Amino acid sequence: MSSYICDKRRIILGILCVLCCLSVTVMVLTVIKTINDKEPVMPPAFDPSAVTGIPNVPEELGYSSIEVEQGYKAYVCGNLFANSRNADIYFTSPETNTVWLLLHLTDEKGTVLGQTGIIRPGEYVKTLTLNMVPDKEESVKLKIIAYKPETYTSMGTVGLNTILKIVKQG
């Protein structure tokens, strides 16, 4: 009887070892498949409307700097006016920056209303083309994203809440 119990234990132990090896194999294959199936990340393009230099900004647009702990700075207008599908933002990266910058304009729900391409130090984008224009004045967020040049590694983000005012045509 004792040898019967030992044989039964060996069979159960063998089955458990096979199941353990099988589950580890499935996990490894799943990880390999997940890694291989990832879509390559496409870095954002540079903004074709970027201009080199320092903009001359109308005072009423509330142009000011935002300094970020990670050691970079950006300039942008705090008073936004949508005229048709455009809003002048004068999004600027000073020459002293060592990062590339990109700006998203989102509504309160996080829907992207418009975005720039990447700008290099010493460049600015005067006008942001909007994907959609709200019917009325709306609270929005300007989200500035910094990238390490060439690698597109994130160097942090900073946000600014403001109001997008609608300029009526006609």
C-alpha cells in the first residue's frame, strides 16, 4: 500500500511539473508576441509653419513665459481668440532651450482641438489651426510637451488652463 501512495504522489508531482512548465512557456510566448506585435511609435513631425526668431506679439494676447522644473522655458499666449479655424498662440521655444516642444490645445474633456508640430529652440508658431471650433467661449488647456532631441524621450509636460474666446464672423 505504501508503494502505491508513493507512485501516486510521483504521478501527481510529475503532472504538476508539466503544468508549471507549460504555463511558463505560454507566458514567455505571450510576452514575445506582445513585444513583436507593437506598432512602431511614429514621432511627431516638425511644424512646417515654424519661424525662426522672436515674435512681435500684440499685448492683449497675454503672451508670457512658462518655466518648467526640468530646466526649459516656453512662451505662449494666455488670451486665446478663435477666428474661423485659427487661434494666434505665438508658441515659442527660446534659443536657450535644449529640448524640442509641442503644444496640444484640449477642451475640458481632453479632446484635442488643435496641436502644433514640434518646434526647435529659437522657433515659434504664430497660429494654431483648430480641428474643431466650439460654438461658444470654452475653458481649454494648453499642454506643452518637451522631447529630448533626436530620441523623442519625454522631458516632461506642463499645462496652462485658459479660455478660448470665439470671434464671430460678419
